[in-house]
Amino acid sequence: MFFLSHTCSSAPYDVALDEALLDYVEQWATARPDGAEEVSQPPEFLRVWEARRPAVVIGRSSSLDGEVDLAECRKRGVDVVRRTSGGAAVVIGPGCLMYSVVLAYRNHPELRAVDLAHRYVLERVAAAIRPQVPDVALRGTSDLARGERKFSGNSLRCRREALLYHGTLLYDYPLNVIGAVLRTPPRMPDYRERRAHLSFVDNLPTTRAALEVGLQQSFTAHQPVTEQFVTQIQVAAEREAREKFTLPEWLLRVP
């Protein structure tokens, strides 16, 4: 698996870069159908990044007004961007490591079952953390938590030939910001017991460096990308951002 540690200039471009990586693997797999001569496995990617300033990222079907306090976001200068994967809104920024995994179904045909895709990725993320924080568990549909406190929210985007799985890892985040800019979510896992954000989320007692090393080991993502590829995927991400993620009509779309 290829490893890419790269943060863009702002949240819309970071979200676009995840989409560009998914497009790349999807197009690669589509262009090399099963049975073709000299076909190698499609490439797969682990990316890590950390937003330069706080931002809210909402799900593809999220209700903007229902999940986000837009007035408070404007007051604090917090960007709001809509991603293409599902799930509810998350707050990111310094102290929250983001990870993104792009996998090809040709390499993992069993992952077409959504529940297996959740389990496959989250078990590896949990394994990456346990050497520093042993009491990590999968909770709800796609959360990682210590006991009853969540530190990781995750979401999934499925295409015909590949999937994107990405999520948050809180390790040194000002947790009060989450409750200030997010409303009470419309859907909550049972283990949350309707607690407020500040009583529900928590930081991991670890560092970004330790998380990065653990993720690389757990996903066996040690192959570096070339400078040429980084340039290529950045160009694709900038196009995605211009055509979708920076547009008001994409953010304001009615699910």
C-alpha cells in the first residue's frame, strides 16, 4: 500500500484530495478489467493529514442547518465543507489527525459488504492505536472509543470498483469547539445515551507521530508516492474542489 502524508491549503481541498485518490483507484481498476494480460493488483493508499485550522465537515446527506451552528462558525472563522461519504458532521483542525484509506474491490472482494468494510478498516485502525492505548474498542456502526468516550468518527464512500474509508483521530483537540459549532446530531448510537458533545468525545493520550507510525504498520503502508504522483493528484484535487467542494450549491444542497 502507498503512503501519503499531505495536507492541502484548506478543508475543501483536503476533502477533494480524498475524492481524487478514490477516482484514481476507480479509474485504474476500470481500465484494467479482469482477465487482461499482465494485470497487477490495483494500487491502494493510506493518507494522513491534519487541517491547518478548525473546520466542520458534514456528510453527503447531512442537513446543514440541522447539524451545524452556522452563525457560530462564521463568528469563529470555521470553514464548513460537505464531503461525499455518509455519516454526520465532524469538527477537525490541529490536534485531530485525519486518515483516509482507499481500497480496491479486486484486492478485497469481500468488502462489497458494507459491514465487513467497516470492520476491516476499523479493526486495523484500532490495532494501530492499541500499543499506546490498549482499551480501544469499536462502538456503534463506525466509531472508535475508549470506554464510553468517542475519539474517532468514520465514514465510507463506495464506488463500483473501489471504496474510500476515512475518519478522525482526536489526540490534542480543544473539545469545547465541537459543542460550540455542532448541534445535537439527529442520529446517535445507543452507547452515547444522548450525552452532550463535551461529555461524549475525548482525546487519545498519544501523539500524532505515534498514530502515524501505528497506521503505517497496521495497514502495511510503507511504499512512498513519487513527487510526480503528488503533483498529479494535487491537480486532480484542485479540479474537484473548483467543480464541487468549494461551490455554495454543493454545500447547500438539500439531501
